[in-house]
Amino acid sequence: MLYRVVQGAWAGVRAGLALRERPLPRFCAREVESFLRCGILAHGVARVWCSGCGKDDVVAFSCKGRGFCPSCGARRMADTALWLVDRVIPDEAPVRQWVLSLPHRLRVLCAYDPDACALVRRVLLRTVSGWYEGRARRQGLPRSRTGAVAFVQRFDSGLRLNVHFHVLWLDGVIAHATSTCSARASTTKPSCSIRWPTRSASSPATPATACSATSDLTARVEAWPPRLDASSRRSGRMAAMWAAGSRHSGRRRPTA
């Protein structure tokens, strides 16, 4: 059903946006057009053959898209979840999900600047990991470490641009029992001594936000959007989105 709807309306949507001089970004058009070619035999196939029964068949190429194709997205999600459960996260470790939502101006910056998006992720990982490890040090675990897996999501439930982060954190720390330890590559799940610090009245309920990398992020925010040609359509779109984000950032939320 989704494929038929997109296939029937796609040409009209692009033509309407072109008439209003608001063309879609190239990466959006590329994602939708790849979705329309996904699983269609006319756009390329791979021939597979079974050495046991001697039967052969053809399999259509997939688009392997990350944002629009439901079949490729579901396949990647299932593969990633299976890999995390079987190879990464220890069986005995509880896991907590942290979600970071960004101000409107920062969402636009991270959507168009991958370096800024990586910097925000780095600040988040340093801050929350430091909170876990600081609590562990106060409870007698000086050489403790924690672990996390971060995912960037670029849209919200209304399919609007909303860059935010979902992070799976080990809800505790990995403590080394001896003064020396050795690391070696392995294809099995990690086995280690894991301790979960208890929350005390003196420990903060939320991690501190101070981090040395925030100065770099602040400089990027102040220098964005870049100075482009005033006649550039892309420059106009970015400036409009940035202005809209500024208005949202200054708006007060209603209080109950």
C-alpha cells in the first residue's frame, strides 16, 4: 500500500515543489527514488543456486536505505538488535535507555553539519559516562568503566525533522578486579565483573552538563548558517529553517 501511494504521488509532489521554487534536497529525492526501485527485478537481480538440490532462483536488489524503506529499515533494525544481544551486551547487565532532545536551532545545525552532530554525541557520551564512573569512584571502584551504544534518529512521530539521540547504556560500571588486565579480540560476548553502584542521597540524580567539548559546539552554533550566495536556493532554505528554530527556541512553553 505504501509503495503504491508513493509511486502514484511522487511525480506530482516533485513537480508541485519545483513550481513553487522549493525543490527537495538531493538526499531526500535519492532516498525516495531508491525506495521505488527496491525489490524490483527490472532494476537488477542476483542469481542464487543451491548445491544440495540444484535449484536456482533470482533475488532482486534492495535499496539498503536508512530512512524511508520499511523493509530495509526493519531488516537492519533486526540485524542490529540481534548483534547487540548476542555479541555486545553482557547477559547479566541491566541496560537503561537515555534520550537526548535538542533545541530547534541545534536540530537544524546537526541535520546539515555531520561534524556538529558527532560533537553533540561525543558530549553526551562523555557527560553520562562520567556521571556513572564518578558515582562508582565515590563508592570505592576507582578503575571502573561503563559502555554505551548510541543511535541518531532524524525524525519524530510526525516525520518532521527532529535530530535526537537514543543511547543504550549499561546501567552500572565494569570494575577490574586486578591491577593489570589484558584485552584481546574475541567473537564471543564479553565476560567481566560488573557492579552496579547504588544511589545515595549525596549523588546527583542527573549527570552534570559541563564538558570541555561544549566550547567547540558553541562556536559551531555561532558560526552557522554559513555565508553562501544570497541567490542560492539552498542558502535561503537554511536561513529560513534557522530563523524558525530561533523563534521556537525563544518561545516559552505554557505552564500548567
